[in-house]
Amino acid sequence: MSKNLYRKARENSGITLSEAAAMLHLNTGALYSYEHGEAYPLASTIMHMAHLYKVSADYLIGNDCKNGN
């Protein structure tokens, strides 16, 4: 499920939850909710996450197993 991929990509990038939230212009609660499957990010947020974490958006939504393995 993509909820685990958001967290995995962030952690593999060496970025804390607080740092990522600030860089994505989100509050930490929102990012936490995405990472735990309690809420779903907008497509634009997924694109920003992909850029920040240096993975593809497809990877973040579970369509690409090449990044992050």
C-alpha cells in the first residue's frame, strides 16, 4: 500500500517527518496521516513528495517497484 511507501521514501531520503512537512508546506499531522493511511494527498502533493524524496510519483502510489528497493 502506498501509505507505507510515503514513509519509506522519506526515511530513505534521510529526512525527518518535521523537515519533510516544512519543505512540503504541510503540517506534520497531515503528513503523518498520509504516511499512516488516514488521509490521501492531492496529486500535486504526491508530485512534490516525489521530487523531494527523489523517487517517481509512480513509486509513491505503488505503480513502480524499481525506485526505493
